[in-house]
Amino acid sequence: MTYDRAGRRWTLGEGDCTANRQVVELLAEQVEAANLIILNKRDMATEEELEVATSVIQSLNEDATLLRTSFGEVSASQILKLTDRKTLDDDVACHGRDCTSHSHSHDHSSAACTDPDCTDTSHRHENGSTCADPDCTDTSHSHSHSHATTDVGNLGISSFVYKSTRPFDANRLMKYMYAWPVPNKDELDNGLRDLYPEESKDSPFVGVLRSKGFCWMAPTAWDGLLQDTWRANTSMYWSHAGKHLGVQVGGRWWASVDRELMKDFFADNPAEYERILAEDFVTDEFGDRRQEIVFIGVNLQEERIRKALDECLLTDEELDDFRKRLAAMKEVVQTQ
């Protein structure tokens, strides 16, 4: 039995589509959507491990406040006050008088108080104490940690977005994806699986920690028993986190929907309708159909990744054929 899927770890409602989601994907999405992230077990990590974890989290979500703690000790006031500082360590944040942690001393009579909001005159307030805020640039007090390792670039963590306005050839794309050096590819197009070798250590995707977005594939067959013309009008959701990689149906591209029907759909939200037309419809010919995938990782081989994905796009000749077949398919639909 595997516990990689959410439904095998938690009891979820019948028919809940979340049950089929990969746990690692759900966890990654929680980090990406959070406004407050608590990085626990700080006491068990080395300084380098802590900085690497911090950098990975900040690469996934640069806007969230990050609180680094030990033993999960976080008071309500700490959370509520985390509005003006992006990253806080437990030994800084827990100097308030309402802190209940016993992992460090609260002897205010002999130690300086570092709570910036504290107005208690019974103890000292001075800038000579050690600061553990990795984002602090104030030279008036000591910084016991090394700023050299806090920069994401110094750790080799980076990101980029791959974009294109022509479809992928499904066979060529799957060839690269099945060679991706991760063990779990249960959500790829298994109909094409036997055509390709398993993972390759020379894959350009080595070092990718997270990738997500949507992609557009051309049909592999426009007629016959194996026809898959649905690909031309279908957005595919690309998601990779940790050891899991998948590409699943995301829904129809808006460009494949009658404009009046689309307008009716957004009758209660006309601003969103206008936004989609202005921002997502990137070409007059294909509308919002496109490739848009973000890659985050360590020592990313961006040039090789871009080259590999470019090689999966339709060639000029293939694109001309795609245009003719797509136009013919539209004519058939309109006459029905």
C-alpha cells in the first residue's frame, strides 16, 4: 500500500476529488498559497539546512511571512504581530512578556528585551543584543548568523517561466517526461508510456524541485479509432512536486468556447471576462491556448530545459497542418 495519495492518509468525503491528489502536490500548493509559514524543528537542523529550507520556501512563496521555530512553540501574539517582518526566528520572536515558551530564558532583569513593541521600563532595551533576523541590515547590533548563505542565488535556487504560443507534439513531450528523473509518473498519458525509456540521469530536468502550469498539446490522431481531437481544445494541468510528476486534463480553453456563451458565463463577473480577453488571449489566432509553466529548482539548467521543450513544439510544417485540421474540425462542429 502507498500513502502518496490524500485519500489513503485522511478520511475524505465520498466523491471528493482531493482524495486522488498526490500528498506532496497538496503540501506544495499549501506553501504557495499561505500568508504565514511555520518552519519547525529548527533545533534539529544545521544552519546550512535551515537556510536551504528557508530559501526553498521563499522561492515557492516570496510573499508569506516565515516563522522559524523549535518544538512548535508559537504564541498567538507572535502570529498576529508578524506584519512587518518577513522572516523571524523563535529566539527573536519569543521575547515578549506573553510568550509561554520554556526553551529559553525570560529573565528580563538581567537580559535585554528585544520585543520592538515592548514598553515595560523594568528591563533594558538596547540594540547591542544579538539579532537573528536574516533580513536585518542594521549594523548597530550583532548578527551571529552568516548573511552569505541567506541569498537564494548563493544556494543555486532559481526559477523561470517557460512560455510559447504553439502546441506541443504529445509524443515528443511524453518522451521527455518519461525520462524525467522522478519515480512516480502515475498521472501521465499511460497510453504512450510503452514507447519511451524510463528516467535518464542526463535529463535536463535534474534539479527541478517544483514545476506547475498549463500546457497545450496537438492531437496525435485526428480521425480513426485512436483519434484524440479533444487535445486541440483542452488545457492540460502540469504539476510536479518532489518525486511526483503529472499532466492531467484541466478543462477547455476559453478560445474553444463560443464568445457569447463565455460572456453569459461571466455575467456576474464582467471584470473577469474582460481580464481574460485582455491578458490570457495572447494571440488572435489561438486565443488563450498556450504553454505557461514555471520551474523552480537548484542549479536549474534553464537553457537545456527551454531547448528540450522547444523541441517538443510543433514544427512550422506541423503547425500548418494543425491549422488546417483545426479549421476543418470547427466547420464540422458548426454544421452539426
